Amino acid sequence: MTVMVTGIGFVGAYIVRDLLASGSDVVLYGLFGGIPDGESDYVDIQNARQITRGQDWSRVTVVPGDIRDTALLEATLRTHKVTKVIHLASIMAAAAERDPSLAVSVNVGGSVALFEAAVRVGVERIVWASSINIYGPKSAGEDGVISDASPVDPTSVYGTTKVCVEGLAARYHLNHGLNVVGLRLGKVYGFGEHVKAGRGGGNTWFANLIELPARGLGPTVVPFGEASLGFQYIEDIASAVVAALGSTLGAGQSFLTGGDYRPVREAFEYVRSILPEAQMTLENGGEAAGLKAGAETNWARRYDGTRLAEILGFHPRFSMEQGIHATVNAYRDLAGLPAVPPPLHAKQERIS
């Protein structure tokens, strides 16, 4: 089976790793930050190679191309006999807010271009990355929980584009039989997150919580001490995408992925327990991370991923502690530092 992945940032690297491990061939399609002189100049691909160590990259084909180019998309699908697609190419949140016109062109127009090409070629399945940013203050029910049935209420350009693509995906399924499924991703964390933060993904404050302390750098100030977060570890998210790709169910629909919903304070305390020498302080509010007062904290709401489990059969496996511990040690390995063991009292069981 050959799978095309559009975009290759943080989440995409782990998806490629899992696809290669499953025996699939992979076609990477996108601009990857520009057209370089050689493959080694691709920052995103360099990151993916780091994450996919041990996998056979001879089964990866890189096709530079604009996601809005329907003709090239169709030619790529045909030439490489692509049967399924994972669509991640997108202008991220902060960048979308700076340039709404480009965000609409890439996020909406690029998705339509891909849907058109897929219909013409007869692609078997598309899984694409929607977002919890389709929701907002009016979405939560009386219990404060947001589910797949909650009303959309985007408060950003990025979220608005995702709402539009969800509607278009549903129409392409109904009108053309396109087998397309969206996953409403939340704040995903793990090793390699700096790639997403670098393109405006909005997770830079996570570096203060995990990456910098793990690498022995500091002092750091961790914000949002009063908030909670559905901790979605990157390996769970990659597994969810690959599971959705392998299913035949849910066509035309989108699903929340959920996570281990825990206080940020507990995450801070856990990091301190495995890195007792780390120079870290915890503060309330976003100003500690250099964010503007009232900065978007849509991630702090509680999201219910029940439908993903019920319909597509996926359950997250990693607790907050497991995910943070793995991330810390991955960054320590990158920095040439020894791994740290988990504390004996920590919650290490999986959360299935």
C-alpha cells in the first residue's frame, strides 16, 4: 500500500514512522518550507528522519508541490499509485491570523484541490487534520464538556477554515462518494514539537515545561498553572490517524481525539519530580510565557473523544506521566544527556 502524506511537520513525522513500520510506502507531498538544493536541506524532513530512526527511508518519495495544485496532486496520486492519503498540510493558527487570505487559500482551497484530485483518481480513503479550534465559548454544555455533537464556535481564522473544510468534506462524501474522515486534534505534545511551534502552532510555552528543563536549560517560567489540559501524546495521535486510515467507518464525519485531562500543575510537579535540578517556576495566566493577556486557551476545555473509540475503535494509551517521561528522555538524548527514570510513585499505567 502507498500512502501520500501532505505536509510533514511534528505530527506528520510520527505518522510516517508508523506507516513505514506497518510496511506501507510513503509519498511526502508539500513545500516543506521551500524548494531546497538537496533533500538534506529540508528542516521538516531532517526532523522526520530523527523521529523515524531505524525505518527504511528508501520507501519514502518526496514530491515538492503546492497543496493547491490540483493537476500536480492528481499526477502524483496516479504516478505513485497512491491508495490512501493523510492530509496535514495547513497554515497554522498564529500564521493564519496574520494572513487570513493565505490561510483560506491553503487550508480551504488546498483541501478542495486534494478532494478533487482524490475523486478523479479514486483514492480509497483520506484522513485529514481538523482541530478543536472549531469550538469556542458557546460550544461547552452545562457540564463544561465539549463533544462531537457540540455546536461549533470558532474564535480564530484557523478554526474558521477548519469548520469550512469539515463542511466541504461532508459534501464531497455525499455528492461524490469520497471516503474522507477528519480528526479534531487538540494540543499535541512530544519530542519534535519545536517544529510545530516554529511555524506558529501556538505551543511554544510547552518548551518551558518539558523541552528546556529536559535539556538542562533554564530558568523557565511555566504559565497556565490554574488551567487543565487534555494531554494528547504524539504517539497516541499518530496511532489514531493510522487507525482511522485503516478503518472503513466514519466517512464524511469528524471526530475528537481526546486525551488525559489533567491540571497543568500536576504536569509541572511531575517534571520537577524526574528533573529535581530543573530551574522552573509555575505561574497563572499566559503572561508568564510572553503571551498577551487573554491569549487563546481553547485547549484548556475538556473534550470527549468517545465517538472516536466507539466508531473507529481507537483508545489513547499514554497517561500524562508516560508521555512527559518519554518526551523528556527524547530531548535528553538529543542533548547528549543521560535518561532519567520515572519516580516510583508516578502514575505510569496506560489510560485505556
